Amino acid sequence: MTLTCSTSDVAHHDGGVISFRAAFRGSNRVKFVKHSFVIVVVTVLALQLGCKDEGTGPDSGCWELLGLEGKLVNDLVLTDDHLYACAGRDGVYRIERFAPNARWEFLGLADSTVNRQLDAGVTGLVHLNGNLLVSYYASDVSRRHGIYCSTDDGITWQRSDSGMYTSPIYTVTSRVSALAQSPFLPNELFANLSAAMYKSTDGGSSWRLVDGNPEASSHVYTFGFSKTDPITIWAGEETGYFSPSVRRSLDGGENWTAIWFPPNIGPYTYDNAVYDIAIHPTNDSVLYFGMLGVVVKTIDRAQTFQKVLGWEDGIYRHWRLALNLHDPQELLATGSYLYRTTDGGQTWRRVPPPENRIELYALAADWGGRILYASASSPGNGIYRMRF
């Protein structure tokens, strides 16, 4: 495992930026000190100053490399003991979170014929009653199916997309871009195939079309569930016109209504999508939507919208969100930086990605243990951990 420490900034809505630089960055910065004992002391102080846990958030920018370099990871899923990585065409991996010197375990579903790009190959994972279910997105030529299930902890995988659309030419459904589980009914799952929304009430054994057209070109990337209302569900998507929108269901996923964003919210003149949704745990009128170039907040269930982070802050990408359910004023987002707000999006602190990495993508947060995990999307990739 490798530890790297970065500087952090505070970014405000109005574009103002205040920079904080670490006093020391390692022994290579203190070469003017000739005495070896002094060098050791200064080095130790540098690490303490750069990586000390102040209890206020990931402001030190201390990234610990966990491995999977070269893997382009779409999603990270936390359980009590493990971290799962949906590594696109490289398949599924798992690591024990708290075991010393733990190594990644390969669980299968790799396919070198799938394009190496984000949101291709294995796109999502659900841990259900001791079983694993994953969604898969690839061209029909790959001969992959849309949902796979393992009942033996990843040793073998079986097709589990019964009821989903298959094209007249190919008998596969490998275009499932999102998979999610209801927090109220564990056996109730939702998945998206192109513009079609599917629902399962038997843990993924069978699926039923509830909305949309599997031959249309829109694309759902994420689902969001109210924590207080079991029948309100959200889906973030990219329409066939390459613009971001959300779909909302008020009856447990049986019927869906499309909602579009006003044009002055963000840079929607070309390709954009809603990649993640975060919902307040006790007030489901408050939601955050993560897109390219902007994070948008609503406090009235998407009747009106407020941009809380955008391009004018010098910020290009936003990919994934993680909301602290114990303190919903705290929110993390990945993109060109790691972003963190503790006041509901009024101000943001940002931490650069690990050294030699351009941006961060997948995100998972253990709020109780104050540990976050993120994947670097380029170059070199890899999974990183930060304690805060």
C-alpha cells in the first residue's frame, strides 16, 4: 500500500478560493539539512502535519493506494467486512476491509472484448441474502447477459435476467447500466436496459418491464430511494438528446414521470447526464444531483433547483455523491477533486486526487468509521482509501 499526501483548497459558490499548503512534504524537500537525525525528525513532523486526522474532514489529502492499478472501476460497494469493485471489462473484485495486508480477490466476469471505458462491463453490484447480483453493459456482440447472480460467493455465475428484452438478432441483454435494491424490501430490485426500466420482486430471478422502451437510446446511470417513503424512487439519466434528466416514481416504481432541469443550471449544451443522486435521510424533499460540471440541489422535490457547485468554481467534472446520513449537511463528491461540504452545499473544501491521477470517479463512504474509498479513472487508475 502507498500513501500520498496532497494539498487542499476551499471552494465557495462565488468562485473564491483560499489555498492551504502543507508546511512540510517529505525529506526530499529538506535536503539543505545535512545531519541525518534532523532529517528524520523533520520527515516525521512533515507526515504528522500533512496526514494528521483533525476530525473535521479529509482536508489533509492523504491517499492510501489499495491496488487495482490499471482497472477502470465503475462502482464501489461497501459491506460490513468487504469492499467490492465493479471493474468494468475486468470483472468483479473484492477485498477484506480491515484485514492486515489484504489482497484483492478476483470474482470473475472479465471480458476483454468489451471496450475499456467507464460504464461498460460490470456496472453495479447488489449483496442480497448472501448472494451477489451484478449488472453488465456491453455491445450485443460480446454475448454477455444483463444480470448475473452468484450463490457461491463469486465462484460461479449464472444468468439472471429472465423477462428482460432481447434483440431480434442476438439473444442477450448485455446493456444494463444500473442496478439497485430497495432499502425497504430487500428482494425488490430495479434495473435499467437502455431506456427501459425493469423491476424484480423475487431478488432478481425474474424481471418485469415497468417503464420505457428497450430499443430507445436514453440511459439511466443511477437510482435513488427515499429513506422515509418506501414508494418514492428516483432515477438519473441521459436522454436520447444527450441532456440530463431524472425520472421519479411515486408508486413504488410502477409508473415514472420525467423531470428536466432549467437551461441556466449548468452546461447542458452538449453531452451530459445525471450520474448520481443523494437524498436527505429525514426530509426527502431535499436531493442532490451529480452531473458533469455541476452539482444541483433541490429542497422541494425537484420543483425548483439550485446549483451548489459548478464550472465557475474552476471545477469540470462531478461524478459520484455520498451523503452522511447521520449529519446530512455533510456531502462528498468526486470529480477533478474530492469535494466536501459541511453546510449543505454553501461552501466546499476540495482535495486533489492522488499524485499523477487526473480525477476520481467511484465513491463509497463508511461514515461510522470515517473512511472513504474512491477509484481514480486516469491515468493508471487504482483504488484509494482516505481516513478522515
